[in-house]
Amino acid sequence: MNIKPLADRVLIEPTAAEEVTMGGIIIPDSAKEKPLKGKVLAVGNGTKDDPMVLKEGDQVLYGKYAGTEIEFEGTKYIMMRQSDVLAVICA
């Protein structure tokens, strides 16, 4: 990965949106909801007042409108502050 977030920011790869409902109905692209779950790919160094809690590889939940969508080498990512992450999914 050639992107290194600064300060308290994290780079997240969103999980793919559901293509088919449990009932078998195919969801068109225009009706798909923005994913709210993703995998942390890179983290910044944190700040003096807010050390980094997240680490690479964490599965996280985030707010619907959190972060900034970016596209790098044909792949879409979300860059957001650590404080915008709502929870870490424990497996």
C-alpha cells in the first residue's frame, strides 16, 4: 500500500454491498446502501492527545456519512479520523 495516513486518520477498504437479499431479490446498483463495515488497511501515528487504538487488519463499523471516499489505482477507499469509527468487530 502506497498510502500512509497522517495523524489520527485511518484508511479503510469498505466491504462489498449485498448483491442479493435473503429472499433472493437482486439489488440494483442504484438501490444499494453504502457499506458501513470495512477493513483497516493503514493507520497514522496518532496525536499527542489521541493515541492510535486501531491497527491494520481490524474489522470496523463506521457511520454512514463518515470519512472521505478516495479512489487510488482503481480501488475505492475511505479515509477517516479514528474518532469516526464506531466499533471494532471482535471475532
